[in-house]
Amino acid sequence: MPSPAASTPAPAPAPPAPAASRLRALVPAWTRDPRVWRTEVLAGLVVALALIPEAIAFSVIAGVDPALGLFASFTMAVTTAIVGGRRAMISAATGAVALVIAPVNREHGVQFLIATVILAGLFQIVLGLVGVAKLMRFVPRPVLVGSVNSLAALVFLAQLPETRNVPVAVYGLIAAGIVLLVLFPRVTTLVPAPLVTIAVLTLVTVAAGIAVPTVGDRGALPSALPVPGLPDVPFTPHTLMTIAPYAFAVALVGLVESLLTAKLVDELTDTPSSKTRESVGQGVANVVTGLFGGMGGCAVIGQTMMNVKVAGARTRVSTFLAGTFLMGLCVALGPVVSRIPMAALVAVMVIVSVAAFDWESVAPRTLRRTPVGETVVMLVTLACVLVSHNLALGVIIGSLTAAAVLARRSAGRTAATSATAPRTRPGDAPAPDPAAASAPASASASASAPTSAG
């Protein structure tokens, strides 16, 4: 006979604490996947290396010290990673913002430029809260395609100055970098091809003593972290009237470029994003950037495509690490980063521009089945952005062209309908409807037809 102790059932395991269960539910599943972390960390490192020379170049366009562009790329990336609405999208200093804000620095000085960046961020927050992002749904698809293609073309054209008046070795390094970028992913995808390309070409130039333009030739890298503070400008209505037009232009250009880039990433990753949150997030990031002495910025399509399409990143971690690595590399490893050859970064950006361009939209079979009006709208948008380097202007002109094409098409349909309708003179009775006239006859014929007995 079994003993009472043996027949006693084992106690049921204690249920997990409700608080711990809720906490685990809040943590995304990908955080427990080491492969995702490897992809995100390496993608952030690659993007950081690519951001450094572009930030310096955009600082030159704006006429400010290179540190302002690097500070802007750092704060824009880190802030939008936290408050932005599109995961894995990269925001940093951009040429579009630099072109708009350059006159402020030229005419009034760098302190007014920083004040303009802060005011532009406030404008973006207000525009985001009132729902300006919802207007993006009314932008025709040919305009979006033309905008994406124009941005990809601008990324490619921005590399051409790096191939003029340079040693012959630069061309060999660019060609070798492109070959490595194309072939290395076929061997392994554990390490991003851009990171391997940058490392290999840097080692080759340093070891062989090849004299080529480097990142350090573009300007001195900052040796300390930025310190927050208010711009040294008089807080008067005159100052507000001086910077407000430029700030509003920066806000519009930044929002248009950021929302278009977010929509492109939505399509590439087949995931949604909050455009309203992204608009407000861009504003918050520009306010933070201004307080830290940066030159402002917005989403940048080249590094975003590198992050999403080339490196395979999908989370906010890559965006946050891109900004963090950028500043860490500049402060801690400035002498090493300065020796990276520009040819390596040119090769990476060429591949990025080719990957970002929508080649299907210009394929002969696509053009044959696409209405002529849509093709015209796409080409007009593309041409406007390439000529003006202003994405907002290209979107506006492209949308107006699309409206004109739609109006012309509607007028043609109305004219065709009027031509086929019967004409009557005033006072004439309306022409009888043949279908209505035949209905009674059919009814009477049916009534007079013999019925069959069941």
C-alpha cells in the first residue's frame, strides 16, 4: 500500500510574476536574436563611416566649420532613432538643407544660422501636429518615382567631383571597390560588403604608401563632444523676421525629403511608418541639433539605402549606432578615420545610387504600357530636382504638372462624350430612348405569347 507521502501530488509551478510577463511582452522578439544585433551594429558602423565625409562636404556648402556638420549628423541620427516615425531611416546633415541655410551664415553669421535651425525645428513640430504629413498621400506616384530617381541621380553626381584632378590610383581604387562590393556578398553576408571595402582599401593605401585624397583632407575632425547652449543672437522681433523665411524653407525642404524617404523605406521593407510622428521627430531633432551647435538636417536617402538595402538593417538600433559611432570615431579614432581614402567611400556611394534608382520605371516595356502623361510627370520632376537640387520644388512642380495632365485628360473625355451624344435644337422634343421604346413592345409580346400547361 503506497504511503501517504508518495500519493501526495507535486506542487504546481508558481506562475510567473505578472509584472515580469508584461515587461517581457514589451521587449521585441528580435532583441533576443544575435544575428539581428550583428546586422544592426555593423550597419551602423558602415553608415557612420559614410556620413563623415558627406557631413564635412555639406559643412563646406553651408560655409561653416566641419564640426557643425558632424555635430548635426550625430544629433539628428540619435534623436530621430528615439522619436522618429520610421525605423532604420538615417537622418543627418544634408546638402538640401545646407543650400537653403547657407545665405544665413553668409549674411548674418553662424549664430543666426543656429537660431534658424532651432526655429525650423519648431516649424516642423507645428506642421507635424497639424497633419501636414497627410498631404503626402495626395502626391501622385509618378512624382514619387521621379523624386526617388532624382535623389539617386544626385547621390551619383555628388561623387563626380572626387574623380577630377586626382591621381590615377584613385580610379583603380574606385574600380576595385565596386568589384569588391558586387562580388563579396556572393561569398558571405555575415559582414557588410561596404565595411570590408572601406577596410581593405584603407589597408592597401596605407601599407603601399599610395598618396590619394583621404577623409582627413576634407577638414579637421572634432576632438570633443558638443556642448548644449543657446545661440548668441538678440531675441528681438527683428531677429525673428530675419530668420523666419529661411527657417520655414528649411522646415519644408526637410519634411518633404524626410517623408519621401520614409515612404520609400516603407515600400522596400513592406512595413508601415507613422508620418506624423516622423514630422514631429524631425522637428525635435533639429531643435536638439541647434541647441548643440549643429547646422540642421533631415533624412538622407543615400545612407538610408545603404543602411536598409545594402546592410539589411531594419530597426532603430542601426540609426542610433550610426550617430553614436560617428561621434565616437571622430573623437576617439580621429587619426585612423582621417586616413580612409575617399575612393572607398565613392565606390560605396556609387553602388548605393545604382541600388536606389528605380530602373523598372525607365525600362522600355514599362514606358510602352505607361500613359505618356505619367512619363512626362516623372521626367519633369526628375529634371526639376536635378537642375535646382531642391526636392521640395521638384515635388511641387511635378504635382502641378500631374494636375495639368489630369485636367487635359478629363477635358478630352468630356469632349469625346459630347461628340457622341445626339444634338437637338431648342424646342425639339427629346429623342426617344431606344431601350425604353422596346421595353413595352417586349412586355406586350410576352403577354400575348401562349403559356405552356404543366
